[in-house]
Amino acid sequence: MAALPFSTICRHSNSSLHSNSKSSFTGFSQRNNIGHLFLIRKCSSRRVVRKLCVKNVASDKKQEQNEPLTEQETLDKFVPDSASIAASIKYHAEFTPSFSPEKFQLSKAFYATAESVRDSLIINWNATYEYYERMNVKQAYYMSMEYLQGRALLNAIGNLQLSGPYSEALRKLGHNLENVANQEPDAALGNGGLGRLASCFLDSLATLNYPAWGYGLRYKYGLFKQLITKDGQEEVAESWLEMGNPWEIPRNDVSYPVKFYGEITSGPDGRKEWIGGENIMAVAYDVPIPGYKTRTTINLRLWSTKVSPEEFDLRAYNAGDHDKAYTALKNAEKICYVLYPGDESIEGKTLRLKQQYTLCSASLQDIIARFEKRSGKAIDWDTFPDKVVVQMNDTHPTLCIPELIRILMDVRYICFDGSYVRTVAYTNHTVLPEALEKWSLKLLQDLLPRHVEIIRKTDEVFIHEIISEYGMNDLDLLDQKLRKMRILENIELPNSVVELINSSIEIPDTDPIEERDVIDTDIKATEEKEEEAEAKEVEEDEDEVGKEEPEEDDGEEEPSVEEDTEKKTTWTFKVDSKQPKMVRMANLCVVGGFSVNGVAEIHSEIVKQEVFNDFYEMWPEKFQNKTNGVTPRRWIRFCNPDLSKIITKWIGTEDWVTDIEKLAILRKFADNEDLQSEWMESKRRNKIKVASFIKERTGYDVSSNAMFDVQVKRIHEYKRQLLNILGIVYRYKKMKEMSDEERKQSFVPRVCIFGGKAFATYVQAKRIVKFITDVGATINHDPEIGDLLKVVFVPDYNVSVAEMLIPGSELSQHISTAGMEASGTSNMKFAMNGCLLIGTLDGANVEIREEVGEDNFFLFGARAHEISTLRKERAEGKFVADPRFEEVKAYVRSGVFGSYNYEELIGSLEGNEGYGRADYFLVGKDFPSYLDCQDAIDIAYRDQKRWTRMSILNTAGSYKFSSDRTIHQYARDIWRIQPLFLP
């Protein structure tokens, strides 16, 4: 079946570049017409399209390849020493000041040092950019709403191999490098694993010399800064940009228009034009991302939003109507105020959608401008997918798909058949239904009317592909497939589809004749039955005369087939008028992207077998796995220098930092007493640092001789911080029932450390934070317990806090309900640093356990394939709680942890059905298994020789979980790009 054209007014260009209607593009699947990308045809138009020249360097004069680059070569070969670095820092302190000139204090020293480092980064960035321009190879563009970068100073000078010279230079200037680095605020551009993964990927892309850029938004106030008070979590705006960001480079000459609202008009030739509405500008801010031991320095381009000065209503301002005067200004600026603004209101939903579209539109305009610039005068659009690939990090950038189509069709006048963009790939990060984004069709229609037209057409083309795949013989099956797979949810079918189906299901005048051997008695019996049926039919017809037709049930979702007087049927795809009409962004990603990948082996199987099973059956070749990874530079080499030195000593080389498979060499030394002694001493020093940090952040004194037991991640019910804290409560209760001597014999001393943010409007998650802090306040002030058990919640968890906690951690909890965590990346960071894990068979835990060894991983809980059955049994009232679970709930209700009413929290673990009830995340089911596993941990920890051996084997087995490995796989299997080494 031929793909439906988006436009019927396209005419073939006379250009030799587009002499054929079909391009040379081939789709992901050769058996799908849909998969043929957009089969590009150049529209014949005399309109002159102004080229946007993107300037990224101080001068746009490009030197020819054969022209000597004496000055640049001198810069490239210059390796600064401590004296030249000290001079550079002094220069920036004086001539690029953010502070008053009187004193050279720590904060001023940080900014001057960072600006000095940035000079080196810009030299390498310029060289990288110019080389990419000259070579014009295929480039990957990573698009993400989040980048959780962390502090940049130590990472940058480490990658530049300048840690020693900078440390010496600052010593000469009266400062310590570590103290200076601690002045840097974390960049508030992300929240959790999604953003941290994106940042790890950028580090690996640069280190491995792949041509790539990242795109994101420049959030002024981040997600929020978390405060912990007696009432639990409170949120205030982040202040990371208050003193400026020394790493970013404003590109005031790189800006693009972004439009909202308005209306669509059609010209005499049928072309669409989006006019009117609200117009803003997206302005680029570049952040250089250096690779480790390489000159390659790639770019993270962040967009900030504003309007032109003409939009400021000076007349209204002078008339005293100040709100009206800067309405347009505020509407534009607030798009980049906060990451994930609350979306309970229509205003919040609108703002989120504006953020997503701004990211997509500005980034794609920039990508296309770069493609045109590199192509020169003769632009061959057939080569676009051979030069550009866009990776969507989750569903937030889904609007890339219709936006790319819109730009090419409406702005660049490139017309194509089909709607499937071979340039765009999709990474899925969740199996939670609520996290698979859906947007109201009405909201999208109001805000982005042209995109809704494109999405409707995409949906129509895809429906025809479904029909082509499954046929129309079984209309019930077809109805099921359409309801699951369509991009549009609860929306009528396009007329072209209805007509196609109805035209195919005419009832013939006579039944087809089937020849077979019969006997006379069979014939006589059949004739008698037919006569009886005809008589009955006549009687029913007479009874129906004068009766009204029954009204159609709008809430009925079953398809109906009605027969008319001409022996034809009318097939109806019913929608529920009581339910909203939605656009399913994940379905659009799968349909419009050429590749779909999960982020851990078990997650990718769930994606294929459950989340997108219908799509997988149709396009199995689209789906693949790319297990996540983390950068070993930041997460071992720089955050844990003590352990890094030990690893280098015993492996015999520092090459493991970029060739992390060499960590496996440690396995043969796991029983070596000298290594074990050094390993334990390194952990002890790191724990002392953590204890000091906890005292500074929380006021609590903790013993560094206790086991440091850590769960740090976004607060969510499926991550089951509630299971952890209830386990601690049970432990505390048992301690209180014992004598002091019995307690010491029965329990290993523990410091239980929590960290993570609950989304501002996620009430249940905030209750969990409150519960943890109340439990901590009670236990930590109990003189009978002392150092045997402490519970601390570290406020405002971020990358810098992680870099402090992870090296000193001994046990880390990754205890999500099996099948609900896509991958996780903090589990990888802990394992790399020799921390043992307790967890379920969920996400990357499965693969970590395989690599480090089953005996070196503490496993508990139900398996992923059991979860649906367990929930069904719960709904049927068959679940019987363990007595220990009932005991701990009663203890919480007794009021021992204060007067706060935890009924809503504890009540969520009870009952068999209902919203917020029935223990959906199976805390009660896994509780006894969890307690038994914790007992086994206590036993293992008492044998420090065994524990240290397990710790070494965790580090040795973590080599698979480097983001270098992940990026190599993306580059080879999805992006089809090659490393590009600077000469």
C-alpha cells in the first residue's frame, strides 16, 4: 500500500539533485512503506530562503586547509605550567571580575580559576568545531530535558591533565584547590538518573572522539533546592546562576524564533503557513565538554528564552499599566525558569509543553542551519539522514518528529510522502504508564495547531500501515490493534480509513458455494431449517415496524458492524465521549523514530513484550537494548582518588580510566591480604569524610566505625524508600526489646543514609520524606541505642553530594519493585566504588549481579514475571501479610515517632483495591524477604575479610557499566557514526 502524501501540491524540481520523486533513503524496515523516512521531493518555489549562518567562534574567517595555522598550532601545542596558570588566574581576577577588587577570597578565586580553565577549553572547542565543519561527517545530536552535570572545575582540569599545575598555582596564590572547587554550585539543569545519564554520555562522547553535540534548556531556578524542616521537605528556588556561570558562553548571534498559538492558512498553491500567535526567541548558551586525555571538546548548547525589545509595551508602561507592559517578556522568560513546573493546572501543562517545544524547535533549526552551512551552495536534502541523527532522551523531545516535518515542508519547502523520520531515534526510560507522556489534543491544538495537523496525518498514514499488516478480515483484531497502537487516543478514525474498511466488507448477494458430498436426508433437513428461519425473520420485521432506533452508546468501545438494505455493512470505530482525547507521545516516538531502545536487558524485554509489544510484533528490527553506563572519570578517578591510586597500583597502569575492562584484573588479587588492607584503609578514610559531611549538613554525629548503608535517589513509591525505612523501624523496635548486651550481639552498628527529592506536588513521596526524618529524629536522640543505629536524611541531594557519599558507602539499596526500574545508574556508581548492593532483580541490578557474582550481591524479593499475578491475588483478597509487617505498621501507628498522622501513608499498604490502596508496589509482600536479607548482610559484615573481598569483586565486575561501552554501542548500532580524531 502506498504511503499517503502529506501534500498534494508538491511538484518535482528540475534540479539534477532531485530528478526522481523518490529519494535514495531506505527505511528501517524494507517491508514497510511507512519506514521509508520521508521520501523527499523538492518543491518548486521561487521563494528565496535566507540562510542562517551560525557563528560559534570569535571570528568567522575560516582558514583554508593548506594555509599554515601558525598561531593556532602554537596554542594547540602549548602546555601551561603552574606559573602561567597562576598568571592567567590573576589576569581573570583583575580583568574579568565578578567581585570587588579588594580581596582574593575563595569565591573570587573560584571564578577566576574557572575562567582560566575555560580559556583552554575554548581553544580546544574551536579546534574541534572547525574540524567538524571541515570534515562534514555525520554528527549525533543528543536531545534531553535534563543534564545533571555536577561541578565542572575538577572534572575539566582532570580531563585536561592539569590537576597538578592548577593545584600548585592556587597554592602559590594562597588557596587550596579542593577548597576553591567547593565554591562551585552544582548546575541545576536536572533532577535524577535521566539527567545524570545524559551528562555521562557527553563525557564519553568527547573522550571517545565522536562527533556529537548535546541540546537542552538553561533553567534559571532548576528543579528546586530542597530544605528539610520539622514539616519535612520544603522547596525554594535554586540560586546557581545568581553569581553567573563561568562555564557558559553566551552566543547572542545564535537565536531562533519559536511560535505558539496562531492559525494555519493555505496559499493559492495549497501550501501551509503558520501565522499570528505568540512569538519568542531562543538564544544559545554553549558549555564546552572536554574529553579525557584528548583535545576533542564537544558542546552542550542550552537555550534561554526572551522576546525582542519591540515586544516591551513602552506606552503601557508609561501609562502605569506595568503588568501589561512586560507580559510578553515574562511569558517568554518563564519558559526557562523551572525544570518540570507543576502540571496540576492547565497553566502548568501549557508551560511544560512550551518547554518541550522550545527545546525541539530551536535545536532542530540550529541543526538544519548547520547542515545547510556545511553543504554549501548545493544542498542535497537526500543526504540529510546521512549527516544528522537525533537521539531523543525519553519522550520529552517527541515534538522533534512533527517539528522536523514542519520545518522541511513549510519553511524549507521540502515535500515528502509518509511521515517517518529516519533521522530520529528514541530511548525509552520507563515502563510506568503514567510516565509515558500523553497530551490533551485540545491543548496541543491550541498551542501548536500546525503540529496537530502533521500528527493527524502521521496517525492516518500509520493506520493504513496497520491495515496493510493485519488486513481487514478480522475486524475485532483490527480494532484492538488500532486502540493500542494509534498515536491519537479516543479519537475518530480518518475518513479515508473508514471508507477503505467499509468498501472491503460488502456482503455478497449469495453465499459462496462449497462443494461436498451429502445425502438426501441432509438436504431435506437443511431446507426445512431455512424455511423456518425465513418465516421467523418475516415475523420480526413486522414487529419492528414503527419502532424507534435505539440510541448509540457513546461509552461503548466495541466496534460495530451494521447491515443496510443494500447488503452492505458500516463499520464504526467508537470513541468514549466521557474520556479525553489524547496524543500518545510514546507511540509517536515509536512510529516516527527509526530505532527504539531500552536501557537494561530486563527493561528492553519488558518494552518488547509488554509496553510496546504490538509495535515489536510489527517492527521487531526497530527494537534493541543499550544498557546504561556511567563515566569512570567522574565516578571513580576524580571522586575517589584514594581508590583510583590503589587500582592503578595493582593493575599496573592508569589506562583503566579509558579502558575500564582492565578492572577485571583485580579479580585475581581479591584474596591478597595487602590489597585488602589498602582497600579497607581507603574506605575508612572516605567514611571519615562522609561522617564530617553529615555533621556539617544535618548536625548529627555518626560513627565512622559503623556500616554506612545508603539509599540516595529520587523519592518515589516504586523505588520503595518506604520499605527501607520500615525495615529500619522494625530493627529499632527489636533493639528496644533487648538488653544493651543483646543488642550489641544481635546487630551490626549502622548509619542509614537517605537522600533525594520528592516532586513538589507528589504528596505521598513528601510523606515518605517526612516519615524518614521523624524516624531519624527519634532514633538519633535515643540514648539506649547510641551509635548502634542512626538515620540521616541529607538535604538537597545532587551530584556533588553523591561524589562525597558514594566513595564512603559500604551497602547501597536498590530495592524497587521488580520490573518497574528501567535501569538505574547509581547502582553502577556504587558498585564501581566497591560498595555492596542489596536489591531486587530489577533494571541493571540483574546485569550487575551477573558481572560481580551472585555471592557478592544481596538479592531478595519477588521477580518481575510474578508481579502481575501477585497484584491479582491481592485484589482477590488472597494476600496474607507476614506478622512482622503487621507488627511494624502497628508500631508506627502507636505514635512512637511523633504526633504526625501517618494513616494515609500506612493505609496505602492495606486493603485490596482502590486508588492509593492495596500496596501496589508490594512493600508488604517483599518485607519478610527484605528482613531476612538484612540479617544475612549483618552476618557478612562481621567478617571484614569476606566483606572486603566482596567489595573488591564488585569493583572488578563493574567494568561493563561504563558509559564508554554504552556510547560505542549507540554509535555503532543506532547512530552509525565514527570517531573523528583531531589532527
